[in-house]
Amino acid sequence: MIESILFWGLALAAVSSALCVVVLRNPVNCVMALLAAMLATAGLYALMGATVLALFQIIVYIGAVLVLFLFVVMLLDLKGPAAGIPRSAAAVAVSAAAVGLTAGMAWFGWKAMNLSIPADPGGGLRPEAGVAEIALELFSRHLLVFELTSVLLLAAAVGAVLVTRKEKEPS
Amino acid sequence: MTTMDFLLGLIRILLIFSVIMGLVAYMTLMERRFLGFFQLRLGPNRVGPGGLFQPIADGIKLFFKEDMTVSHANRVWFLLAPAIALTSVLACFAVVPASATIVVADMPVAVLYLLAFSSMGVYGILLAGWSSNNKYSLLGGLRAAAQMISYEIPLALSIVGVLILSGSMSLVEIVKAQEGLWFIVKQPLGFVLFLICISAETNRTPFDLLECENELVAGYQTEYSSMKFGLFYMAEYAHILLASCLVSLFFLGGWNGPLLPAPLWLPIKVFFVFALFVWVRATFPRVRYDQLMTLSWKVLLPLAFLNLMATAVLTVYLT
């Protein structure tokens, strides 16, 4: 009884706040609507018994990603429409690199799929899997993808520093 | 879950909530009296015997102050920001045990839960700064966000050593693993890192740059008045209470201790950790903003990694 009330409440909240992200005009409201959507989704995961997944959803998306979204939106103080896509040699090079990197990751992923991984015992993890089970799965079967993702994130961090770095440091 | 369990859970939540709110009110008095002691003055001692009714007087005063909203504030977020700040801290107390049995919810992943909900407090501060439509508030809010994100990383890493030693993420299990020997002995570096990071997370002096009054008036709370302002203060003190509880639970053995019964040990430890926080506040000057960032990224983070690796390698070798 309580579970179904919670489910319908959370599902309604998730869908309506996701709609708000698209519909609302003020970018800060959009970010906060996205936060509500993430929170409702985390609640749905928790209701399924996937507590670890729900908490990681909150830590990663709400605790880190959306704070930075909000940070940027507040600093920019967006008024007009977004600027067009820049067309420079650097933009082309970056896009090519991104496409190449994605293709490389896809290729490695495909290779990893074809490797002789021991048969999956029960069709993936149960939703109730604890931290230890998820960690074992992550660092054995999905190690390659995990490492590739971390390389991608590192590349993104280096790229962000390069893009925002000013050529001449004001003294 | 039966209805009876549900009701019992609600009663437990209400009980622990009221205890926390009472403690938060009296922590303000304790802090002011301690600061008075450190600065060779008396502190508030006029209301009631020894100033004991001062928090009640403060509460009444806050309720009867005029509740103002600046004219170009974003009203929705201006109203919601203090509520977000307080609820995110109070939610954390759900997994904080007062003893092996007195706890709202003993989750097997309590540490993750704490990290998840304490990281949401930054939204209250960011939104308060932004919605006030005041450049000092906005700067305070942005500083807070940058500071809290930067210190969350060494904070989380400094707990991992404790998690490796106890082999569990449940706070009750972590305290049980410290029977006999407290983790402060095995994790001295982790303890120091955790103490520094958590006092930065609670935005206390020497890390209170977000309300640095000589630059930013009062930072994100400049435009707040009446009980909305009071909610921010409650959030801050609840956060300090949470920090003191966590230091005691992770490193000081929680309710373990000789002679005295278990439910007495945790309050004693929490009291001393809180006194330490006040002592630090009374002693150190505020750091500069670039020093704050340098400390987090270039000192604390490498040390936290070092601590983590050393703990992991030693644990593997010794078992």
C-alpha cells in the first residue's frame, strides 16, 4: 500500500519535473527541475531495492554534476539565445578527436564483448546488490570499459583546462 | 512494511528530530560561552541561570523580527533555499546511531547515504546567494559551492581508510569494529584530514570565506532576516553537530569506552569534538581564498591518496 503510493508519487514527480526541464524559461529553474527529476528517479531506484544505485545517482548527478550546471548558469547569467556553433580549425579537430575517441571506445567495447568472459551466473546483478558485489563486477567483467571511461574523463578534464586557460596570465 | 512499523519509525524520527533541534539550540549558547571564555569575557549569561534560557530568547526574537524579501529577489528560491539547507543536514541524521540500538535506520550503505545528502546542502547556499539579487550574496554562494565541492573529495577519500579497516559501510558496524582500539590510532593521518575537511564542509572559521564579513557583508545570508535567517543558522549548527558525531563515530570509537555505560560515551565525545571546533574558531584567522583551494587540491588530496594506498597495502599484507 505505502509502496504503491510512493511509486505513483515519485513517478509523477519524475515525469512532471522532467517536463519542466524542457518547458521552463529561467535556466536556474531548469537546473532545479532536473535536480527534482534526478531525486525522484533515485527514489524509484530505492523503492526497487537498488539502494546503492540510488545513492550513487544522488552523489554523482546531484552532488557533483548539477552543482556545476548551477554554478555555470549563475555565472553566465544567460539572457539571450545560446551562441551558434563555433567553426574553427580547433573545433573541427576537437570534434574529430571526440568522434575518434568514441569510435575507439566502441571498438574496445565490441572486442571486450567477444572476449571469453565466464558465463554470467544470473543475468547481471540483482537490483539489491551491495557495494561489494557491484565493485567485484565493475573491477572484473567491466574493467576495460571502466578504465576507458576514466581515460575519457581525464581527457575531458585536460581539455577543459586547455579551453579555459588564458594565453597571457594577467599579473 | 506493516502500518505498525511505519508508525514506530515515525515516532523514532520525531524523537531524534526533537533531540537534535534541542541540541542545536543549546550549541549556539555553548559556542558563545566558549568563545567568551577563549576571549577573556563572559559571553551571554543574563537570561536565566547562567544564561541557560538564552537560546529560547533568541528563538522568540527571530520569530518576531520582520520577515523581509528584497524587491528583485527570485521569491520561490529565496524562500526554498533555507529549507533545502536545513533538510539536507537533518536527513543525514537518519543513519547516525546514538548507540548500537538507538538509530532511525541502520543502513548497510550509511556512509554513501551521508555523502549523498550532505552534498545537497550546497544547493541551499548557492540558491540563497543567487536569488537574493545581490552581488555579495552571489559571490558568497559561488565561493561556497567551489569550496564544498573541492573539500568533498579529500573528505570522502579520508573515510575510505576507515571503511577498509572496518570492512563495512554501516556506521553501527564501523563502531563495533573499534571495540578495543579506536581508529584514530590506526588512521592518524585520516583523522587529521577528516577533521580539516569536515570543518571546511561546515564552513567554519578558518574556512568561512562564504560569509567573510570584511569582503562580502555576510555572504549568501546578507538579505535574509527573521526565521529564514534562523533556518540557515540551524542548518549550520546541525551540520557542526553532524560533523562532531561523525568524527566521534569514525575515529574515536563511537559509544565504546571503559567504565561508563555506552549511551553516555558518545555525547561526551561529541561534546569534546565540538569544543575542539570552537577552539579552532577562536584561535585561527581566516585563510585567503587561493590558500583554501591550494590546501584542498595540492595538500589534502595527495595526502588522502597516500593514506588510502598505505592503508590498503598494509591491510593486504597483514591479513
